[in-house]
Amino acid sequence: MAWLTDDEQRAWQGYRRMRVLLDLEIARDLTRDSGLSEPDYDVLSTLTEHPDRAWRANELAQRLLWSTSRLAHHIGRMERRGLVCRNDSTDDGRAAIVTLTDDGWTAIREAAPAHVASVRRHFIELVTPEQLHALEALSGTVIDHLSGSPQG
């Protein structure tokens, strides 16, 4: 086995530390500014990607890279807060459809500007356009490899 070189080790450790610190800071800002957790925001923002603001639960879980069990538990908590509702599919009674409620739509619309500002403040404004393009290319390469389906 070939161990990481010093440069590789520094890059890998730097990436891991950056990811943890960045995720923590943005999650703190999100909760402070909107009362939403990062998983709440992920669910709500993903639901907005469909014109009818509804996804089959299994497709939503796949999109979020969550287990169906994790999604079911989180959706239950979000339902109790009125952010989403879950109904049986009209064409497949075994499938559940998760739909963004009006309150959920309001919550994501109100949370988004501060969330974007946090991402800009803690990440986008700290890197050059060249670094941003390099990160886009790098992440695309890794995502293609891990997902098994080229993104470009």
C-alpha cells in the first residue's frame, strides 16, 4: 500500500477540516437566522425543485442520499411543524408523496437569503474565481467516480 505523501496528507486533512468547520458554521447561521436545521433546509429546498413542490419519498431519499428510514423520521418531525405533508400516491398506494406546505414554502423563502449570505461570507467570498472553478472541476470528478454516472 502506498501511504499519502506529505502534500497529499496536508491536502486531505485540510479538506476534511475545512468541510467540518464550514458545515458547522453554515448550520449555526441557518439555525440562528431561520430556526431551520440543515436537514430541514435540504428537504425544503429539494422539494422546491419540482414545479408541484412534491416528490415521491423514495426519490427524495435518493436525491438527499438518505436512507428511507432517516427520511421518514425527519419528515414526521417536519410534518408536526407544518412544513411538509405526506400522502399516499394516487397511482401507487405503497408510495408516499412528500409535499411542501404553504408554511414550508414561506420558511424556505424566508431562510434562503440569509443562508446564501452565510455561504457567500464563509466560502464564496474567500476564494478566487479560479479556485472556485477548480473546486467545481474537482468535485465533479469525485462525484462522477462515486456515483458511477458522468455529470457532464
